[in-house]
Amino acid sequence: MAKKSMVAREVKRAKIASKYAAKRAALKAVISDRNVSREQMEEALVKLQKLPRDASPCRRQRRCRVSGRPHAVYRKFGLSRNKLREATMRGDVPGLVKASW
């Protein structure tokens, strides 16, 4: 089980990223637009840099929904390898069976 503070930090990052998503998108659109003057582009860059670090969605870590484990998390299921195996053995994941050959 992951520390509750780490899981809470990820929740906080998700809230901040969603809060600033529109503002970041607008600033990035100004920066990538070729018809904007150099001064406007530099101003948009400065504003983008002044946003909180956690406003960037790439700062988020994918975590297991059950245990909060940050490594070996399968995107399709949202579970870590350990919890996915346990769920498979219980039969909670339809269509997924343990391999045997």
C-alpha cells in the first residue's frame, strides 16, 4: 500500500492540472502560432512559466486504483500487476485467464 500522502499528492496534482488546463491551452496556442509578434510570444512564455508546476498534466503519476502503487500499472485495467493477478484469480476480470502452456 502506498503512503496516503503520496496518493493525496496525486489527487492534488490532478485538481490543479484540471484547474489550469484552459489557461495552459490558450498560452500554448499563442506560443505555437506563427502569426503572433515576438513580444506577445515572449509574454505568453513568461506567463506559462509562472503557472504552478503541478498545472502540467505530465507531472501526474499513474497509480493503481486499489493499492496506490506507482510502478507496473496496466493502463487498460488501472491496476498494478499484483492486484491485477489477484483480481484475475478471483475471476473479477472477464476474459482474462492465467496463461498455461
